[in-house]
Amino acid sequence: LSFRVWMCGGSLEILPCSRVGHVFRKRHPYDFPEGNALTYIKAEVWMDEYKQHYYSARPSAQGKAFGSIAERLTLRRKLNCKSFRWYMENVYPELRIPEQDAVSSVLRQGGLCLESLGADSLGLAECRGTGAIRPQSQRWQLVEPLLRQQDLCLAITAFTAGSKVKMEPCSNKEPRQKWKPKGPALQHMVSGLCLDSQPPAGPPTITQCRSQLASQVWEPQLIT
């Protein structure tokens, strides 16, 4: 109910001093003719491509006939309801999407790896460990558009060439945190600049993308 309200132009608010309660009955006063999975499967109407996560969480619903949803789809169109993706990106961007839980990688330049030690310490350091014993500080996940380490993400400090990068709490709404691969480089999507390790002793910066520049070549190595 909550995401349908948001998608169709409404909102839900938590007001000071409000109290919300629910009394659970010992039994339902109504019947589920073919099991409650078929009732909950109305996610088909509202969740779009994200319904696969519903099926993953409730495998008993997979492949079950759920009847006609034509009237509900018509209602959704009539109300000009937004997509479930819109809800995820604008109302609940903090929610992690299971299929986007990318595998971890180290980002190498030769024998050095991109390493983060909190929000204020970021740079190249000697690659340490192998396989699953890589240190957490050198583990990265590119879950587009975010380059993340757990709840912290790589962000630029300004949109101009030469600006440093740092780590900060992840937010899909924050344009300073949006990255994408560009060949062997990592390009900031808004500024169009690329992650550059120069100077190697200091924090990385963003500079004009140059395909042949070694300091912009990041070799991802999967951690298995």
C-alpha cells in the first residue's frame, strides 16, 4: 500500500506524537481460496521489473496463476502512476537492490591498489592479501552509478578538473557520486572527467579523460 500511494501522487508522513498500532487477530475473518501467495502476487501490478525480487523471497508463488489484473493496470494508467523504479530512486534510494549486490574487486594500477581508510584517507597502496583475505579497505563494488565500500561511496569534491575525491555516505540522488566505466577508466558521469591517481602519493583527483594515460587505467580484479 505504501509504495502505491507514493507512485500515484500521494505521500505518507510520520507526524510528531502520532501513534500507529496494529492488532493481530488469531485468524483471518476471510478466506484465501487458493492460498495467500496468490493474493500477495498483486505485486505483478505495481512492482514492474522488480517483481523478480518478490518471487525470490516467496518461491512458492512462482508459476502460480493469479487471474486477470487488467482492471488494476487500467487504474494505474488512469491515475498516471509512476514506475516502481521511480519509487526506488526518489522515495527510498537507501534500499539496496539484491540483484545489484555486485561482486567485490580490487582496483589495481600495477602492484598498487586503490585503498580507502575512512572518509578522509584515499589513495594508492600496496596490494595486500589474496582472494577472500583481501583487506576491506581495498574491496570495491561498482553498483552503477555508485562505486562503494559498504555504506560509503566514492565522491568528487567539485565538478572541475583537479578536484579531489573522497568517501561519503552513499546516496543515489547525489550527482557527485555517479560513476561509470569508460574502457579501462572510471568516468564521473556528470563532470565527464576521469579518476586519476596522480600524484600517486596523494589522494586521487578527477582530470580530463585520456585513454592512454596510465594513471587513469584501473584494472578490476575480482575477489573470489
